[in-house]
Amino acid sequence: MSDLDRVFSRKALISHIIAGYPDIETTGRLIPAMADAGVDMIIVEIPFSDPISGGPEIQGVHATALSAGVTTDSIFDMIEGIRGTCDVPIAVMTYYNPVFVYGPEAFVDRCVSAGVSSLLVPDLPFEERMELRPICDARGVHMVSMIAPTYEDRMRRIVSESTGYVYILRFVDQAGFPEGYVHDPEEMAAICHEAGLRCIMDTGTGEAGSVLAFADGAVDGTDVMTLVLRHGRECVQFVADYARGVRTRI
């Protein structure tokens, strides 16, 4: 059974953590603890010096992890180190700059050696995906397409050229979406399903279960990182207990 088949054998609970916060050793303990608690896939984000998503608190997490000395190699080493006892599917999220500096082929090779099955690069535009996708395809790493509210024809084009599953990014309507934008999460999920693709969707506080009424997986980063920030190196049991509770409810 492939990693994707395992993840989507049921409604998937997916946790999103930023590697190296508060330190790389804690990240290495968090991943197997979450897997034991019933998390179906874990997105491990590589910290970056200039993250464009998340508010000041999450930007501070990136800065703290980098100040502690975490590197791309130390993150891959950590994942490889837990593979003897933990086979949970892992996706790596990163901005494109670290991939470019590392070397795209070498980066994807490290994904393979660490048993990373999916790669998400949120700042790599759809039109430039061929910088990386052929390398991923050749090595069996799933490069995940991401869609946010946009015009329907563009959304359908991205989905039509995607494989496996799509990550749906939700945004709160603060100033009003342009006319013609598809922004309803349920409608976005339907577009993915019409193309024969599964979809996962980010969630807000306490929403991990609600999006699964129409999505195939719920990405729980807000609540998990809140616990990591609150408890620091003592967060592992708190996160595991929380994940076990969510898994039971969904």
C-alpha cells in the first residue's frame, strides 16, 4: 500500500509542524508521538528566514528555529533517524529558496532517502512548477499542488494538471473577493473531486473535524503549534493527547 493510500484510507488527520522549534530534538520526539496518537500524515515545514505566510508569532517560530541552528540537513537527518521505528507518511513543506540553494535534484534525493513521500512549495507559482515537478516525478516524490481562492478557470486548470491530492488554502473574506472568484471551501473541494483527486484543507482553531464533511483530510497546524508554543520542550505529551482526542472525534 502506498503512502497516499494509507493516508486516505479514512478521513485523514494531518498535523503541520515547523521543524526545529523549540529544537530539533523535540521535533524528533513529536513526530512518532503524533503518529502513535492517530495522526495519518505529518507536514514538516523547513524554517525560512523570510516566511511570507503566518502572522508575527509564526514568523518568530521560524526565526527561533534558525537561531537555534536548525538546517535543512539536520531536519532530513532527524527524519531519517526516526525511520527505524516510525513509518508515518511525511510531507516536507518549504519555500523554494532553500530548494534552489540546496540544489533541486539533491533536495529531492534527500526526500527519498528520508522516506518523505510528498513535497509542498507554496511560493513556487503554478507556471514555474516544471522547475521541480519532473525531478519529483522521476524519484517518486509527490509534488503537491496548492490552490487558494481564485477564478474558476484557473483553479480548474491547476487541478486538471495535478495528481494524487491537492492542498486547499482557505482565506477569511476580509475585504471581499473579486467577482468570479471561487472561494467557498466546499465548492473548491468539489472541483478537486470532479477531477478525481482527493483534497486536504487547512483548518483554524477547533476546526479539524468540521472540514472533513467535504474534504478528505484536515490539516491541523494552528492548534498543534499553539501547544508547541505554550509548552516548549514539554509539548510532546500535550500534542499527542490533543491529537488522540481529535482522532477519536472524527
